Amino acid sequence: MPDTYVIDLDRIEENAGKIAKAASDNEIELFYMTKQLGRNPIIAQTIADAGIEKAVAVDFREAEILMHNKLALGNIGHLVQVPRKLLEKIVQYGTKYMTEFTLENLHFLNQTAYALNKQQKVLLKVVADSDIVYPGQTGGFTLRQLQEQLSEIQSLSNVIISGITTFPAILLNEERKLLEATPNLETIMAAQKILEAHGIENPVIDLPSATSCASMPLLKKIGATVGEPGHALSGTTPLHAVTEQPEQTAYCYLSEISHSFKEHSYFYGGGYYRRGHLTHALVKMKGDHETSCAKVLPLESTSIDYYLELDKLYNSGTAVICCPRSQIFVTRSTVALIKGLHKGKPELIGLYDSLGKELPEGMK
């Protein structure tokens, strides 16, 4: 059906294996992220089997899907803190680290861990005015708060301070086509000194964003001990869009022409992500190997992507293929999992919704 992300599981496996080896060579621990690919449990297991064993849950909904499918958790709480009603379940299930933003939340975590007779390792998110912080992701300990509150945090009976984190730590310099550390790194270095002054030696330094084969030497150079690959698993980081990289593209977005109006054709939407830089589409013409390239016209920020508009005319029912940078978990798309594509024997493994739940029998 239109509005389907088609995922190449074999390529996901290959990419994960390459990233795992690059991380091992640079002594970086990895936690994989699934939100870009729809929190899909089959994809998650494929990544784990390829050598990246634990997941980072971007929010509590993702954690629920991972736990329901008995997948190992490496970190939760970084971008979205764990709600109190779910905290007991997560601590009981087990996650290697939990990221915390405030002293108040740490006290509640400590109470929960104490009641369960558990010791929970935590990472403290640190932030400064000079840092890059995306809207909707605000939170963390300022350096002053860290200095003033760290002793109290250390006194908590069932919480262990393991390290610090920030986001984004690395971004693409588009002009130079190179990955570079963000200003957030200076905050991390200052926070590391505060931790060490309080007796926390060799803290964990989790530096997510743009984690890929190409970023591993840089991560090691700037002192990271943990990375969190997401888009690299599907070969779709901003760096992949402008240079050839070891990881290969592992999905496409499949739709079809619904109708035409005046001089433009419109294809079914549902999978549009406004930061995905969708600019072009391949449209299948007559014959198996004939395609036409068309521009996808920008969608106003006030509009819902019922349809996306092309700058050319095509017949209704014609297939349309795109490959934007995805965040499938914020779409209403179907996810189709394919194996055997490169052996000439493609097999449909299953159909899922955008949140990792298998579709009922008969739904497309």
C-alpha cells in the first residue's frame, strides 16, 4: 500500500556489524536507537544480533515496546525523563543506565530503587547557556547545580553516579563535509572535572548524535566512552547524504500517485518528516527499469501531509519512491520488513505500524 517504509533487514544487519566493529576498534560502547525506524522489535533484534546488544530508549513509550519484546536496555531518560508511574517497572526490568535531569527526580528514583532493593546507575545530563539545545528537549543540570548538588546526589543510598551526557555532541559541518564536536563538549569537560573533584574517577561520557563508523575516531579523541547510533544503522545521517560512507542506505519510502490537478500530481502522504529534507522522488514509468525524477514541493508547516505534491504530471496509481531522512515513530506509516533482497529472493517478513506493533491479519 502507499505510505509504507520498506526496510532492508539484511542491510541493517550489515550496517550494525560495521558500526559495532568500528566502535570496538575505538573502545566505544554502543547503545542502538530504534525511533528512526519505528521502534520495531524485529529491527532491534537484528541490530542486537549483529553486535550492538543494548538499546537507548528516547522516551518511555519506546522503553515499553523494548521491554514488551524482552530487548535489553542500555539507557533511558536522556531526551524524555521516565514518568513516575513507569519508573518501578523499568527499574525492576533493568537498564544499565538511567539519565536524570534534576535532583528531585533523582530522589524519587532512589526511593523506587530502595523499595525494589536495586542499585541504579545513572548519567547526569549537563547543560550550559552556550550549548546547542533543540526546542522540546530542554533540561539538565547546569554546572553550578552540579557543583552544589553533587554531594547530596552521592549520598543517595540506591543511586550510583556513573557519568554525564549531553545532546548533540557531534554535528556535521555542511561546508567542510566533516563531523565536528559542538560547544556542548566544553560543558562536558567542565562537568567531568567536577565529578572527578568529588571522587568519581573515569566517569562514563555518553556523547550521542551522528554516531557512525566515521565518528568513532572523533568520539575517542574527545573522550567519549559511549555512543548511540540511530540514523547510521540505516545509512541516512546528514554525512551519508553528502559523502560515501561504509553504512549503506537500508530503506525507502513507497507511495503512489493519487491524482493530478492542473500541472502537478499528488501522491499519498503520511510519512512526511519536516526535518527529513525530502526534495525529490523517483516515479516509475512504463517498463520495469524506466523512472522519472520529480521535485517534491515544500509542505507548509501548518499543513497535514495528506498528499505531497510533485512538479510534474503522472498517471494515477504510478509508484513513487523517496528516501528522506526519517523519524518513522512520528508518522502514521506502515513499516514493511524485507529480507533476501540482494540475493534476488526478497521475502516479506512482516508489516508493522510506525510504533513497532505488528499489524493485524489482513491489514496492509
